Amino acid sequence: MKYSIIGAGIGGLTTALAFEKKGIDYHIFEKAFELSEVGAGIWLAPNALQVLEHLEILEDIKEKGNSIDRITISKADLNPLSDNFQDNIKKEFGFSTIAIHRAELQKLLFNKIPKEKISLGKGFQSFEKLNDDSIKIKFDDNSEFLTDFLIGADGINSKVRKQLFPNSKTRFSEQTCWRGVANIKLNKEFENRGIELWGNQIRFGISKIARNKVYWFAVAIDKPNQKDDESLIKQKLLKMFSNFHPLVRELISATSEINILRNDIYDLEPLENWHKGNVCLIGDAGHATTPNMGQGGAQAIEDAYYLSNLIKSNINENIFKLFQQKRQSKVNTIVKQSWTTGKMAHWRYGKNFRNFLLKNLPKKILENKMMEMYQIEKVL
């Protein structure tokens, strides 16, 4: 049985690598002629790292990324509201969280996949189910490919999903995010720390992702589809965050204007089904979440793990229904919690009450929730 994967993002590449490890016949197609991710970092929490360890790529990721051993939510002046050391997480799983540049992660995954099993410059156009239950995939260059199973890993704006479930909808969070990577050396107290500073309906995130490279993001309430004047973007952000801790302004100032990216924040309205027949959605194509819990990439990586193990344990069967049964409850919980967290961070009213709750929430409760989220089943 042959599986075709559409999309060579984090989810698609991890799925391909998991299939490679299990000896599952696959091919991966990507519309871009070369892989490139600019100006963005990603957090790999312990649930993702367990899978990547299983795929024998964790040591490479450790070498290219940076360990996050303390997670802080603070006021704009860096006065902590919630401050969590990851010692018990590390004791339980063997690692905490690793922050890494998306481009580095993508490159590491891509280089582990045999080049004859990946085709670049192949933009997905549509699929057609044939009488023998096989699928004909049509590409933008008018080429075609026959497969037994089709996996849509083509992101939140998935063309596979739009054909499979034409009524599916994305949701705008009413928030916009600017992202950048500053070439700067952090003080030692910030080196292994992930920080979010919450101000007056705006917030700023910081984490080191490599030697002298710091990923940052800035979030504010805004209308969708707005554009920035590139020559003024740095001034705009410096003004917006003028009353934040000096480190924030230092990071913005150290980032070139051309490397500051702007994206509106969307998620996907939860789908009743991720599959139909022998077509299935994974990662953001099936359950895109806002980035507020740092779990978007991690859940795509988990998808790859469960999918590959279920296929290997049920040879020649369609396991997409089983896959959804194993994954949907956890994923939907994360999507809901992430949406709620994002809204709470930008409350116009009730900030003092929110800050009181964060400051007084027992650390054990938060730690237990993290422990639960990071659990995955052992290899089937």
C-alpha cells in the first residue's frame, strides 16, 4: 500500500521520516521548489521530543536548538505572574523544551529522507477517487500520480481539506503577530528561558533558538489583512512596546526590517472528521491551533507517530478512523485551551483579576496539566 503525503512542512516531513523508520511505502510532494522558513522559531515540547527521539533525530535537534528550562509569563516590566522551572518535567521525560529555528528543524528532517521519495515543485491541484479505490493526484504542472492513500499535511490553508471538506472554516483570532530573529547575545539569566510579557492588550515573547540568535514575537489586536510599510515597521513596534522591559526594545532594534514578518493569527474550526475514505488530514490541515500553547508543531509531530504506528500494526487496512479516535480528544482540548489563553492575554477589562489568578495558581496544578499534555503512548 502506498501513501502519498502532500506538504513538506514539519508535519509532512516528520510523517515521512516515521514511515521511513517503519518501512511504510510513501512519497512526499511539496509545492515549493526549495524549502525555506524565514525568521521564525518553534518550541518543541517533551511530547514532540519523545517522538523525535524515537525517530533518532533528537541529538541533532539538541545540537542546533536551545533548551528551555524555565517558562515565565510576566508583566510588561518582566515582573513574573507565572514562573515555572522545568526540573520535574525534565526528570519525568529526560528533557524539557527545545527552541529551534523552523528552517533548521525543517532542514534536519528533510536531510533524513531519501531524496527519491520527495518531489519539490509539485503543487497539489486536486484528487480523484478511482473505481478500484485508488486515488489519482493531479498537480499544478498537469502531472498525475496514482496512490492508495492520500495524507493532507499542507497546512491551515490546505487545498486537500478544501476539496475533502469544502465547508471547513478558519477562525480569525482578531490578533496579529510580528516575528523576528535578532542576532544578539542574551544575558545568562535569559539564555534557557522562554518568556511572554503581557502588557495592555499586547504581548511579547522571547526565546533563544541558537548561539547568538533570539527568536521574538509581538502580538496585538488588529484587523485582518493589514500591511506594514517596511521602512516604518521597526519604529512602529518600538513605539508599541515603548513601556516594556528594555530587552524588548533591544531585540526589535537588533532585527533587520526585512526579517520582520507579519501574520494574522488563525486557527481551524474543529472538524467532526479528519478523514473520508482513504484521504486523511494531519497537523494544521486537520486541526490548526493558535500558537498560544506552543503545541501546533508538537501535535503535527504526534500525528506522525500515531499514524505510522497504527499503519504498521494494521497492514493493508485503512486506519484513518482509528487514528482520529486516538488523537481527536487531546487535539481539540489543546485547540480550545490555546484559543482561550490567547483571548485572556489580551483582555481589555479584568487584567488585574487575570494577573491575580496567574500569580496565585498553584504551581503543581499547572505542572500536572503540562505532564498530562506531554504524555504519549509507547511504541505500539
